[in-house]
Amino acid sequence: MDVIARRADVRQANRSIARQAHESEFVEPVPFICECGDTTCTGFARLAVDAFDVVASQPEWHLLGDRHGYRAAVVDAGGVVVELPALPHIVQ
Ligand SMILES: [Zn+2]
């Protein structure tokens, strides 16, 4: 499986996680699966479900998580990493 196919599979799983978080009105950071594309990565990116919805709205964006040193970060098509801030009510 190549990186693009792996990311597509993980994105589909993360959309399912987001749908369930919305349905249960979950307000804490949700552990989404790292979208780096490495099939051996078992990391999670923890972010609000609304923030995930924004990331998922951009086809060129993907998440990086704890295995890469971030709570949650977004990588764009140019490889620019933007680390997402922690939610104000969550102290980690
Ligand atoms: Zn990863």
C-alpha cells in the first residue's frame, strides 16, 4: 500500500470517528488516527472534532500526531506543518 492509499484509508476511518463524535456531542479532543501515510505508524492526533472537519475539507491537508512530536499538526500540499494549539480548557 502506498502513502496516498494509506492516507485515504485513514481519512475514511477518521471521518467515521468524527461522525460518531458529532452524534455523541463529544466535546473533548478526539484521538484521530495519524494520517502520515506510514502503514507502521500507530500514532494519534488529538484535536476537536470541529477542527478535524476543517482539515478534512481540504483534500491536500493531512494530520500528524504524537508519534511525530505533535499533539496535532496539519501538513499542507507544500509540506508546511502547522501545529494546532491545545484547546483552552485542556491542560496537557
Ligand atoms: Zn504517523
